[in-house]
Amino acid sequence: MEPNILEMNHITKIYPNGFVANDNVTLTAKKGEIHALIGENGAGKTTLMKVLFGIEKPDKGEIIFNGEKVEIKNPADAIALGIGMVHQHFMLASSLSVAENIVLGLDNGFKRFDLKKAIEKTKSMAKKYGIEIDPEEKVQNLSVGNKQRVEILKALTRGAKVLILDEPTAVLTPQESEDLFVQLKQIKEQGHTIIFISHKLKEITSFCDRLTVLKMGRSLGEMDVGCMSEREISHLMVGREVLLNYEKPISIPKEKVLEIKNLTYIRNGKKVINDVSFSVHGGEILGIAGVEGNGQRELAELVSGLLKNYEGTILVSGNDISRDTVRMIRETGVSHIPEDRMTYGVVKNASIMENIIADRYYKKPFIKNALLDIPKLRSLANNLVAEYTVKCDDIDQEIRMLSGGNMQKVVVARELSSSPKLIIANQPTRGVDVGASEIIRNSLINMRTNGAGVLLVSADLNEVLDVSDRLIVMYGGEIVASFPSAKAVDEHELGEFMLGIKKQDMKEGQA
Amino acid sequence: MSVRKIETRFDILRLLLAVFLAMGVAVVIILFLSDDPQLSLKYLLLGPLTTKRRFGNVIESVIPLLFTGVGVCIMYSANQTNMAAEGSFFLGGVFATAIAIRTMPPVIHPILCILFGGIAGSFVTMIPALLYTRFGARPVVSSLMMNHIASSLGIFMINYLFFDASAGFTCSLPFQKTAKLPVFVSKTSIHIGIFIGVFVVIMGWFYLYRSKNGYEIRTVGKNVSFAKYIGISVPSVIIYCQVIGGFLAGMGGAVEVLGMYNRFQYQGLTNHGFDGILVAIIAKYNPAMVPFSALFLSYVRVGADIMSRMTDVPVEIVYVVQSVIILFVTAERFLGGLKHKSIVREIERSMAQEEKANG
């Protein structure tokens, strides 16, 4: 039996808004194992790892590393101990080369920076761990998968004995994920411990040794992966088996609510969206699958009017929107659930009510004698909070105090309650717990059944496959595949389209 | 008790502690400086209450701060750091003078003066706003420049257009009797401008918290990206909040000269605009709190003034008090650790309770 390299005992972390992210959580990791830390979004996995890496200070509990009690005040402490972390969002200097990133910040005394030595060091480290990477390439030219390799190599170069990976596969295609697993196994064989955050069951059963399950900030214990089935693990994670089968009546497409013809959008000389054409009818959900950053965000922002100066035509219910402001577009019946909730979705220091009324405070029934009709606005907010089961003290609570899922419910409540004809839902359930996700997805399906058209952009394969009626795939700003029925799409094939390995002859399926 | 209540409680605690600490610092300085610290302190703290005239001084100096304070509240609620309320106030006084020296029917006369002052003031703050929305020039810098332009323009106008050669010093022709805002409390200079000021406070609150423009201003101030996403026209909000802010400051300048003086006799900027920023910060940009913060500031100022006249402690001590208060009020993290601990305690208590309830 290998000794424990790491023990986190009774960790409690409460955020300033009163949210209990970790409640008396204990986690132990053995030398040379891949330890999965699993749980739904919002279960406290990332927080626990931030505590370990010195980004968050725990309110209670102790950390024992290599048999000694340690206090980790900041990431520098963590790195010095031999803890490395690969964040969900990479922390790389993109204009520098791989080798420069690897050695960046390593103590060099006052000597001149030696690029040759950096490249050598990178090469030797890469060879040691069997990671294939070109040390001289600039990071900005690398694929997401390769950037991740750089991050891993960076952590290892800094002497990481324990390597934390925060949902590493969330940004990867299935093929890239496979490569990652092979690499992680090699790293493990050299005696490193890997803590692998995930909520994907297949990954855990395929290559992790042990696992810790978190649920609502609490630990449900540690188990050996070997003696558990996927079904058992999922049961632990969500308290029920994951059932992503949404009941949908048959889609009855009506008139076109969105028509996009030869849309091209250029930013910094790069075609972010390249000659895209498709349309959305009332009464259907058109899913756009794709790895993030392939033009979906820009597409959503163009249709909602946040971005202008495009080539081609965008028609909303038959009207050209090229000269319309965001408000005019909203007035024609367009709703937008934005991708980035904290930046675009809410005003975090404003009350729930102020967030809910944002799209209609200026309209007829809510204005009385040139002033806001507060009682009416309050009753609107109260009704919506009840309808969407937003968990809060009352509607005067500042929205920053809510959990991610409840915040998103407020956004969805606002966007869906204005009886829109077209709903742009961009990653509507990202960072949202399963319960809230279900409510949100069902609301979208209801809207569609009642005649609205939905444009669903999502990087979550299950979501696009199960919620959409039709499906298109975007890669590199283009539509590379189109499926008239989302039900019939094979997950693996979809992955290949998303990665750009395959491309449909666009004549076969008119989007 | 909810987390929200804890936060409110700590906000109040922080303000009280800020005042307390500031006074503490003042006391320490006085102990070092003064030969008779007890007397000095008495004048500082209680001086304004000793005579009617002295208390009158406090109220008189509150009046202009109501205007500039509310004006700044409106501009800063949209997160527009415009410092030109100072110039607005000054030029507002000058333009009011332009009307006040002419013959006109009573009642209409001061109204027209104040209106004119407001319009002049709104131009001063509008220019930095336009420069920002058009060219991206940060208002912090351009508004400070505007103050110089406003003061130079004002001095020029007084010296070349409304100059009274017979007065023997740089000042305008005397105001007509019909233009003056009458004093209504005997033995003081408290004039009816205070009612206009209170009206502005009330309207300012309604505007910011009950009108759709106010909602837009606050939304832009808290999250510009969200404002754009939801369809608020951000440039127009940025412009109108500053036009209104400048208008109020300009009104303040007009009211001040008409209420307190018989002719325009400022030789340069008066600091009322910058004081408005202090008042608005302490009021947390809520017009309803402006009278209280203005009263506090005026009280301390008058107290310090009396102390410096009666004892050997210089008046500058009041700036130390002011600075310490602003420092702690704006230091969000002050008491942050304590606040966090009490939130943690509270959450733990409620969790334990829940557990008990669940058996």
C-alpha cells in the first residue's frame, strides 16, 4: 500500500456571499495514483482545489503534505511544496514560445535569459514524460490540446509531485481527450499523483484509480474505482441516474424567425464567421455544436445586435437588422441568454428585481406618471422568482449572493418571459447544477413547443443532442455539418466534425 | 440574520468607525499642537452649537453642497468620474450674475438666473462627456482641464462684461434686489435657497431610483457590458447623466451667489464642486443621504473654523479629519476579515439549525 502524499482534512470554505462551497470535506491522495474528484457543477470541486493550490484560504481544516502539516498561503507556496495546477482557463503568455512559457518565472538569478537552454530544458522534460511538443512554437498558434500539454509540462518542470487538472477534458474533443489520458498514465507511472476533476463518468471509469465524490459542498467519501460501475458512480454524484432524455412533442416548424444568408464577420483581418447560411423556424430548436471559439459567440452577438458591421444578411422575422440597435432587435421579439453570465447576463451588485426588469422597465405597463411602477415591477419579479424556483431570501437580495444556477434561472426567467419569437441560448447551462439545468432545458423546450424558435449554442454534447431538433456543427467559423434530425447523430462522428477532421458536402443537408 | 443584514451592519459600522477614528486622529493632533487641548476640542466639537449665528453658518454652507452633492451622485452613479462640477458651480454663478444685474420682474428674476446658471453648468460637464463618448478621452483628465477653462472664462466675463469700476476690487456690478434670494432666519444668512436645495435632493432621489433614466444610469454604472447587452443606449446615458449633474452644480452656483452675496466677487474656483464629490462619496451616491453627509461636513468645517479663530490650532486639521473618513469609507476591505468571520459563523449556525430540524 502506497502512503498518502496528501491529506486534506475537514476543509470548510465559505465565500463572502455566504455560499458554503466546501463543508467539512476530507480528501486523501496516495503516491502514484490518479484520483478523480467528481461531482456536479457547483459541488465544490474547484474550490477545494483552489484551497489546495493556495488561491482560496480555507475557513477551517488542515492540509497534510508528505506527512507534514503545511499552510499554503498562496500559489507560490503550493508550487514550492510540489503541487501544480492546470486551470480550466490556461494561464499562458500567448505571444511567447512554448519554451519561454515553460521556464517563465523560474529562478534564474540575475543571469541573462538563455533561450537555447530553455529549449533544451523543455525538450528534456518533454522527453521524460513522453509529451510531444515543439518548444519553439508560439503558444498562440497551438491548439487547445497542445496548450494544455504546455500547462502540464510547465507544472512538472516546477517540480509538481501532485498535479491538479481542473476539468481538463471540458475544452477538448474526444480524440484529444484520449491522447491526454495516455499522457497522464505515463506521468503517473513516474510516481506523480494526479488529481483529476471531472463530471464525466466514462473518463473516470476508464483510467482513474480512486475517486472522491463531492455533492453540494460535502464529501460522500472515497472509493476505489475498480469496484464500481458507471451507474453506481452516477447514482452517487447526482443522487439519481443521469437521465438526459427530454420529453418533447414533435416539432412543428412554422414561419422563419431567423434567416442568415452568406454571413461573414471579420475581426482583426480574420474571418471569424465565414459565409454562413442557415435559418431557424418558429417551433423548432436548432442546435449549434462546436468547440468553443469557432464563431458561435460572434454569431449569437451578431443576431442580438451586439456586434455590427458584418457582410451578408440577417433577417429576424423577415426584417433586416443591419441598422437596428440591440433594443430594436429585442423589441421585434428576440431574447438572448448570453454565454458569459457574470459579464452580460446580470448586474451582480443589483437586486434580483432590478435584474429581472432590465428588458422591460421602460415599457407601457411598468411606467406610471413617468416613473417606474414599483408595485407592478415587484409583483412581476416575485412571480418569476416563484415560477423558476429561484432560491433566494427575497427579490431585493443582490444577485451576486445567489449560486450560479439560481443566477442563471434569473437570466432565463427574464429572457423567456417577454414572449420572444426567437431565443438565442448561448451555453445556457454552463456552470449550472443539474437541477437548474433541467429546469432551463425544459423551459427552452416549452418555448419551442409554444411556437418560438430557439437557436441553441452549446459545447455540451449531451445538451445539443438531446434538446435540439436539428443540428449544425461549426468549425473555424464555418458550418461543417448539418443534420436534419439531432436524434440520429452519432456522437463520435459529431466529435470528428467538431474537430474539423471531417466536413460534410454542404449540399446534402440544407440547414 | 441573513448575509445581507450582516453586510449592511458592517457598512454602517465602517462609517461610524471611520468618523470615530478620524476624530481620534484629530484629538491626537490637537493634544500635540494646542496649549489648551480641552478648550480647542470643545470648540471643534461643540463650537457650531454655541450661538445661533454659528449654527446658521453650518446651514448656509450646507446649501451649495446639496446641489453639487446630488449632481455628483447622478454622474458617479453611472461610474463617470467627472470632476467638472467645480467648474459648473463657478460658471453657474457667473451666468446667474449676467441675469441678476439686469432689471426684471421679481420672482421670475431669480428663477431665470438659476436656470441660466444651470444651463451654463451643464455645458461644463457635457464637454468631457462628449469627448469621452466621441473620442474615448477619459473624463477624469478632461474635466479637470474644463475647470480651468470655466474659471478663466468666468473671470474674463466678470472683468470685461459685468465689471463694476466703482467697487475698487474685482467684482461684478451689484445684483438687482429682485434677483436676490431672501434670508428668512434672522441673525443668520440662511436664505430660501435651502428649499430649492431640499427640492433638488428629493427630485434627485426620485430621478435616480424611480425613473427609467435613473435605472439606466445605475445599470450603466454597475455593469456597462450588461447595459449594452440589454439594449440601453450607453453613450446617451453617459451624456445625459453628466448634463444633469452639471446642471445641478450650476444651479448651486447661482443659488449660492444670489443667496449669500450682493455681487459676484469670487476670484477663482471655490471648491464647492470638489466638496460635492466628498459629500456624494460619504452618501454612497444616494441623494437621500446627501443632506446628512453635507451637514456633517459643514459642521466639522465650521467647528474647525471656530476653533482656529478662538485657539491656537490651525483650521487645516479639518482636512485630516475629512481625508481619514473618506479613506475608511472607500476602503471596502476595511473590517473585511471580521465581516467574513461573522458571515462564516452565521452560516454555520444556520446549517446546524437545519440539521437539527431535519432530525
